Amino acid sequence: MKSYKKELYFNTSTRRQFINITPQVAECLSESGITEGLCLVNAMHITASVFINDNEMGLHQDFETWLEKLAPEKPYSQYHHNGAEDNADAHLKRTVMGRDVVVAVTAGRLDFGPWEQIFYGEFDGKRRKRVLVKIIGE
């Protein structure tokens, strides 16, 4: 069995953003030489997320609206976590959107259902963060 690891880095210009990282993950798969196996994509920061969904901007705006209703950024004083930092809402949003995804690798390709894409969700941006791609298989 082969194993491949690569770290992807993101530094968003805004506090919250969704980025389609499917092309970068597909490139990792190509570099790995693995044709059958599993691909893990994992946000390595507690205020960021990796998830699978449709690449549709209206849906991304719906995520933003929905998440802001669930865990509004302000007022900062509503959260016990906030003190030295003001990112309690980002922790909660990450919990809802998820930490990682695993995608089957079949015939050297990411084996998605219709419309599926991999996204990086940033909820406390404006600083460099890391995503781990780990691929195992043959």
C-alpha cells in the first residue's frame, strides 16, 4: 500500500469564505500515483472546515446566511469563549460544517456523486491556515 501526504495553505482576505479546492486535491491525487484507495482532506485549524457540496454560489450564500443565524459573529459578548479572541462563532460554524471528508479513489480519479465538489470553509480568516491531504491505496 502507498501513502501520500501534502499540505495546502490558504490565507483569505475576508473573515469568512468558501473556496472550491477540488482542483488542488485532484492534483494531489495525480502526484500520488495512487489509482485505488481513499483520499482524506482535513482542515487543520479549529475555525476552518472541509466539506462536500454543490459548487453553486446561491447555495454558498445560503450557507453564510444560515450559519450566521445559528452562530452570529456579533455581539462578541454573547460568547463565553471570547475574551482575548473574538472567534467563538467561527468554532461553532466549523462544528456544524465539519472537519474533514473522505473520498473514494477509483481508476485514478476522485469518485464523486453528481455535482459533488470539495470546499474549504474559512470562518476566522485573514491569516494562513493549513489543510492536510492524505491519500492511501495502490
